[in-house]
Amino acid sequence: MSLNQIGICSLDAVPSDTRRGGEIRVLLSPRTVGSTSGFMGVATLNTGEKINEHYHPYSEEFLYVINGTIIAELDDVSYAVCEGQGLFIPIGVRHRLLNKSDRRASLVFHLSPLAPRPELGHVDTEGGKQG
């Protein structure tokens, strides 16, 4: 494998997205490294923050909690996901992530396969920015 096929991207090199709640940074994606099968990033939720409910019509989502604890609501059923645990979210499952703990939660996420077009990959079911 040649160096031009390798993609390395630093957290501080990508913009923070807070439109859906929390702080989301997509590190490895078609835009940043030319990936063709999925994308990966990091999400941070401070105490009381959430990532609004949404679903992915084309992609499975894999989450790994680096630190803290989150509550993942999948199709209205709540699951506590703790530091060191992973969570699999199947295609089409509505989900929101909440931090109800007293410390910041950080997690890594990966989605695959990619939607046919980026605007088709994410469907919001809950609007509005967090207060």
C-alpha cells in the first residue's frame, strides 16, 4: 500500500458540528481522506447534552464509549452504554444519545456503508438546537 492510499487526519484539522447537539467531528470520510466505504469520527457530550434523534437509511452505526456514560435511546428503548463498551445500531433504527451523568462523555463512531449521496445518509426526526 502506498502512502497516497493512507489517510491520516487530526482532530483539530476538522470543524466541530453542533447542529444536532453535542460536538461532532468527522475525522475519516470521503471528504477528508477519500474513503469509499464509510466514515468515522468522535462525539463529545457534556453533562446534560444530547445528540438529537435521527436515523440512517443506508448505514449501520458502531459506537465505542471512550469515557463517561451515555444513554442511547433506540426506537424509544433506553440503554446505558458505559466507558469501554460498544454499541451497534442497525440501519433504520431511530436513535438519540444523551449524557445524564455528571461528567463529559466521549465516543468514537463509524458508519458504513455510505449512502448514495451525503444528503441521503442522515434523517433528522427531532429538530431544534439544544439550549
